[in-house]
Amino acid sequence: MKLAELSWPAIQRLAPHTPVVFPIAAMEQHGHHLPVLVDSLLTEEIVQRVETRLTDSILVAPLQWLGNSHHHLEYAGTLSASPRVYLDLLIDLAESVLRHDFRRIVFINGHGGNDVPAKQALFELRQRYRLRTDLLFAMTTYWGLNSQPWLREPSLHQREMGHACEWETSMMMAIAPQLVGSIDSLPVVEPGNPFRPGHRAWITQDRSSPGHIGWPNLATAQKGECLLQVFADDLTAWLERIIAWDGQSWSG
């Protein structure tokens, strides 16, 4: 079900245990060959595929295109909310449906910069409602469910998401090829090892001059459709666990 297409009485009649899904993405630079709307287009495509399968079991809110993209601000076209502003935005989205007695709040993320703020927003919500044992606050990034698309498409070179990379470029070729520029002369920008397994703070220009990270020159529409199918399959399976939660248990 799509929240935007229902009347308020129809929404009010839904069972309180219906998971409310908030797709969250971004509007930011994606190199020389992709538009700034990539994260939002891909997240919406994957969530739409999932909603079609689970249409009677989940309530999907409109995609939130504004994300936390401050690390891309050196590149024209990037629109970003600062981390605290973004945290409060996500919390208010959740509070809006909690007010109407929905009890399962899910963020589906499609932009790496949203990962930490989204987790923090849910952490703060759980503290705020610490006496409520019937609430479930959950999030995932769509490529973060241990997906292994290379098992279906062995020609995939990358083993993790980059930025405007083989994966994102391939998926864009599958759903909106008219928005993909030439990839033939794009340089490879390897992800590197920024003090792993520790973490190094970074902005995109620390890692990439053109703005992409990965191997966009290897992208194909066939790879893109495989990636979309794998991510939609894994996200569907994860949401089915949210739907099946018994309303009390720690595990799901």
C-alpha cells in the first residue's frame, strides 16, 4: 500500500502492526556520467518492486529525497541536510505515524551518508519510548543485507557498493539509460583501504577527483537488472521478518 494514495480514514483503519516503510535517499553528485538523483531513483525502484510483492502487508511512505550529503558539497548540484537537522527530520517522520498508533517503523536507506544518522534517529526514538515493549524501530541500507549478486552474475567485478560505480551505473542503465552519460573513458577509482578495519572520516574529494568511486566503465544493463532483482529479493525477505514479528520478542 502507498500512503500517498490513501485517504486518512483508510490509513486510520489499518492494523497498528502494519509496518510503515520510509524510503530515504539523497540528491547529490554522481560523477561526470550520472545525474544527481541516482540514489533516489534507485531506492524508489527497489522499494516499488518490494511494495508490489507485499502490497497488502506494508504501508510505504513517499520517498524522502533530501539526505545527509555534506561530504559531497564540493560538487555542484548536491543538496544536503546537516546531520542534526536530518536526524530530527527522520525522528519527526516516525513520530507522525506513531501518533496514529502504528508500531513498526522501518527506514529503507539508499545513500551511504544516511546510514549513521538513521541508526541514531532510531536509537533516540527507542530511548524516548523505552517503556513501550510493543514498538519496533528498524532500518537497513538496501545493499547492506549480505547480498551476493555476483553469484547470479559472475561478470560483476565489484564486491561492494562504491559511488557512481559499476553497481549504481549498471542499475541506472537498466531503469533509465537515457540519463547515463558515456562511461568508456572514465578512470577507475579504487576504494582503497582507509585504515580498515578501523574507520577514517572523509569527504569525497579525499578519495576521488571526478566524484565516482569504483569501476563505472564495467557497467551494463544486464548487470543492473541482476543487482535490482537481488536487492529486491533480499529486502523482501527482510521485511517479511518485520511483518512476522510477534510484537514482543527480541529476535525476528
